Amino acid sequence: MTLVVIALGTPDLASAGGGEAVQSTSTPDVPPLDDASSAVQIGRRKGPEVEHYSMDFGVSITEAENRLERVVQLKELLLEIIRAEDGRVAAWGIVHEPKFGGWVYLVGDDEPTAPTASVQRVNDDIFVDLGAEYTLVELEAAMSDPSNYRSLPESMRGRIAYRDIDLEANSLLVAIDKGVPPLEPRFPDRPIERVAVEYLPLRQAAEVIESILEADTQLPFTLIVDSAATTTAVHGGELIQAGSDLCTSAFAVASGSTRGMLTAGHCGSASTHWRSRTGSQTGNSYSASTQAIVWGDDGDSQWYTTSQWESDDFYVTTTSTRDATGYEVRSNMQGDYVCHFGISSGDSCGWVVSTNLDPGYGVCGWWLGCDNRWVKVVGSNLEACAGDSGGPWYSNRTAYGVNSGTDSGGISDCTASGTAYAIFTAMDDVLGSLGLTFATG
């Protein structure tokens, strides 16, 4: 959630390579390469990183192997460019989406040197952007210069979650926490000196810190809210208590500057969010407050706020998460292979067979049933049952919707044999009916 951006023009990575560059702050002493064929060759990768890369970036296992091998070669080529562009490098690294390759960001608008152009001619996965104002060396020096933060009172310094360099924006990055004092230290085994932290409302704190940094800092900076500033963030795929019902949380959303979490509308008003990925009410729990409920013709969803930061990460198993990067619209879902997670059945998948389902009298309470806006999923290994309501439906890192229910065929054993099909409310219908935006970051 970006509150304030004070930065120079950002390179168009969507056309040049996109994604996040892996920062490198030093240049290893390696011999120059004569051409692309002299890059290091390595054997085929067979470890778990291949499967995870395939899942994270939506590519085949073979493509994942090829990319992971190519990374080694790309780094050698990037180092050759860095040597050729001495004094002009603002950022460099590997980008993974929407395109894959090596990326270099150069200061000024002058064309790259002849050696760089030569590398680009024989490597179509090397991307060079121009137009940065500050070199990486200058940004690193500004990071370590205490005078850039000299006017921040000690009480406000406690609101700084972390500092970094925003490579794509060619600026410094300062992250502040949400404004809720952590219930436990981030490093409980490390004694730290406690200071009184001024917990102003989030937007007010951002404005105060912004005005001070503007006066002190010579380079541009980006001010953001840190989604993981404390260890007490809540996530999709966790247990939500609504009255006597237990349901599953889905995805982070926002209404203006207010952030919250989704679950099913039929669960009733949310009261407590548990950091549990099963039906057991164990672990940390935080107060929750329902803001709005939709349950009927317009779908089955609600959004609620908590006393903690609502993270864009959601659980895909009981132990692993992914960060949601966007959502799909219902009109584009037909035939898609999608997965869900719930506190009762865990994780399972199937494919979309309808985006125009009317779930009938049991949902909307009259003989014509509901508007035909529900999404129906079937699958030979699909599992869903009570407690999964409200949980996330997704594909890779794309949110699809909020779980509503299942036709269990009279069997409630949370197994594939007991699940005929599952239904969910599509994310664009959820956001539209509740008047929300999808939250990332």
C-alpha cells in the first residue's frame, strides 16, 4: 500500500522485462566474457527449486530448469555490462516476470557503450533501460548517511520498520509500520533498548515522517507502509470466528486507506481472527470487526478489519503462503484450473465448469434462487466441507474468489468422495458488491 511516492521517472519494466530485480551492491572480480558462448554451463537442476519456480511463475518444469540454468549465464553477462558502463549503473539484476532476463538501469539518456550493445545483439534476454538520475553507489551512500534522518525525533524513529533502495524507482525507500504496537518483539531472544514510540494514526504518521524526510534527504524517496512490520499480521487461509461459526479468511482488500480481509457473508459477523490454518482455535488471536456483508443475489462475501496488518499473503497449504498479485474476472474463468484452501479440508483443486451458476433456493430463499453469478468447480480430487467457507480460490498468485459452499452429496467427510462440486463468488463480483479494491503489498 503506497502512501506517498516522491521519486523520479520509473523505467518501463513491463516492456523491458518487468518484475523485481535482485539487488547486487558489489561487483565480483571475474574475467570479462568474449561472447555469450563463454558463459558458465551447469548441469540440469532436479531439486525442489525447479518445481517451486514452475509454480511461482506459471511456467513448465522444463522452462523452469532452463531459466534457473540461464541465471548463472545472465549474471556473467550483466557483470560485463557493468564493467563497460562504469559510473552509470543505477540498478541491475535478474527479472522473472512478465518477461525473464537480465536487467540494467543506466544513468542519463546516452546510448550504451559498444560492448553493451554487442552483448544485447546476441542475447535477446538482456534488457537495458536509460534515464536514471542517481547511480547505485550514490543511493547506497545516501542510505548510510545519518544526516538524512537527523530531524526525526526518537519517538518517530520507532515507526520506521526498515529502509531500503527502490531500484526501479531509482530512489530510497522508507517503510513505516501500521501503527499498532507489536504484541511481541520481532527478535524475542535479542535484548533491545526500548524507546517510547509515538503511534499516531497511520496517515498522520506518514505525513509527519514525509515532511521531515523531505527537508533532510537530498535524494528522492518512496514512503510505504510495511506489510510485515510486526510479527502479528493476519493472512488469507486462516481461521475466522463469526458467532458460533468457524470459517476461513480469503484475501486482503481496502476501502480507501482502510485495509481489511475477506470471508463468506453467510458466516455471520466476524469477531475473532485466529492465526490457525486448521479448525483448532489455537495460537494468536486478534479482534475482528465486520464492515459490510453481502449474502444473496449479489454473492456471498463480507469484509472485516482486524487489530493487525492484513497481509496480501494467503495460505495454500497449512505451512506455505503466496502473495496475491492481482485477481481474475468471472468472464475469463471458464475452463481454468483453480485451487482453494480451507481450515477443514486443506488444499485441493479442480476446474471451472460454469461461471453462470444459480445456487438455488438454499442461498437466496425464493423459488427462482439467485442471480446467475456464482462459479462452479469440479474435480476428481476436489475436497471441501464445513469450515472452508470464505477461503481463497486462486491460480498461482492470482485471486479468483471467495469460497461459498459445496454439494457434498449428503456426505460431510471433507474428502473427494464426499464433494460433488464447490461454488465460489468471483473476485470482481466481491469487490463490486462491497465497494472495495484488491489490496497488494
